[in-house]
Amino acid sequence: MKYSDTSVIALFPRALWLAVNRFIEKSGFVMSSHVAMSMMMALFPFILFVVALAGSLSQDLVNDDLIELIFGTWPEAVANPIIAELKAVLAGANKQVMTLGGVVAIYFASNGVDAVREAMTRAYHDIDERPFWKTRLLCLAIVIAGGAIVLATAAFEVILPLYAHLVGEVLPGETPEWLSLERLSWIFIVAMPAGAVLTCHAILPAKRHSLLQILPGVVLTLVLWTAAGWAFSVYIGRFASYSATYAGLAGAMAALIFLYLNSAILIWGAEFNGALIELRSTEGGGDNAEKVS
């Protein structure tokens, strides 16, 4: 597909409006609920499995740091109840968490990824003709790769303090700030969501789109996720009374609503890319124009 030289900035307002209309017309809010519920079912068992596995490999040295890394960008009011439950379960965990429980966790996590795949394919206006086994293997591969990245990060959390100490002994003066555990942890906290969103746009849709095609929606998603996280933190802290309404389910409901907002933003970011693809293709005119239905 060829595009005209029309810039993204010039088409930005029109693409935003077209993305909003398509999001509503294709029941984007309903799809966001489906993705959020699927991710909620997948998130807790998968994180429990990965953290338990990392803890067993490191003699429980990285559990707290790894949990902080995973939930570092979440609002505290949403993350704290989940973290408390994770730690309570991990305290009494046994090898079943890493055997049968691990298999179940990976399966549920692949369901969450598959829900995102369906949403992204619809948002890009693609038709997924891949057989079930191929899409399921793709989702499983992404889950396993994600778990491997988290485990590698856990290993990094163990090695980094030793490395920083050795560098501090060799280099004169103070250790550079970029070698601090806090600074590098924040790099991972920012990089992991960015990598996840980029993967969703690049791999999950039925058709492959170029980096220039998917980058606007990725950037828009990350910016809106940051703003939504801040706004939701303010809402939870000042206005919401989930504990009075949902009692012991307050933490779960807050997490579900937070995932719903993030799912809606993710889908809308893909709709924005789909709108840009159509507008830039249409602006090209002639035989190069390809309208995305």
C-alpha cells in the first residue's frame, strides 16, 4: 500500500474523530469490557506463577522488587489490594503453583491475549483468516515470551546491585546516577508497557502493518494511559467510595474498572491507526487509494 505525503499532524483531528465514531459503531465499549474481564482473569494467576517461579529461583530475593516492577505504573489504590493478595498467596504457595497451576495460568493468560488480538484485528479493520490453532499458538508464544522477559528482569534485579557496587569501587567519585537501582527500575517500568503496546499493534492484528503506520496509535495509547492512571488515582483518592459499595470486592472492582479504561484506550489507539491508514490512503488518490472498510 502506498501513501501520500500528507502528514499525520494534518490528519490528526480527522483521524481522532473518525476513530471515535468507529469505536462507538463497532461496540468498542462492549469489546473493552470483554478485554478487561479476560485480562482480569489472566492477570492474577499469571503474575502469581511468574513471581512464584522467580522467587524460587532467587530464594525469594526478588519477590517484592518484581511485584513493584510489574505494578509500578498502576495507581496505588488499585495496585495495593492486588499486591497484598499476591503476597498472602505467595506466603503459603507450594510447588503446585509452578506445575499444574502454572499450566492453568498460562492458558488463562493466553485467553487474555486472544481477546486483545480480536479487538486489535477489528480495530484495524482486518479479517483474520488464520486457523484457531495458529492464533492460539501465537498467544501462547507471547505469554511465554512475556514471562521470560519478567524472569530476565528478576535476574537483572539480583545482579544490578552487585554490578553497581563493583562499578562504584572501580570508578573514582560517586557512582553515576544512571547505575542506580531506582533509575534503572524506572526504565523497565516505562519500557515494559511500551513494549507490550508495540507488540499488540505489530503482531496481534491479522495483517502486518509498518512501524510508521502503528507508531502514532502506540504513542497516543501510552500518553492516554499515563493521563488515565493519574486521573483514576485522583478519582479513587478523592471521590470514590468503593469500600462502602463493594466491601471486600473494592480492590477487585477498582482493578477491573482500571483495566476497562486501559482496554478502551488500547482499542481506540488501534482505531486511530486504522483511521490514519484509510485517510492517508484516500488522500493518495488514484489507483493507490485503498479504503479500509
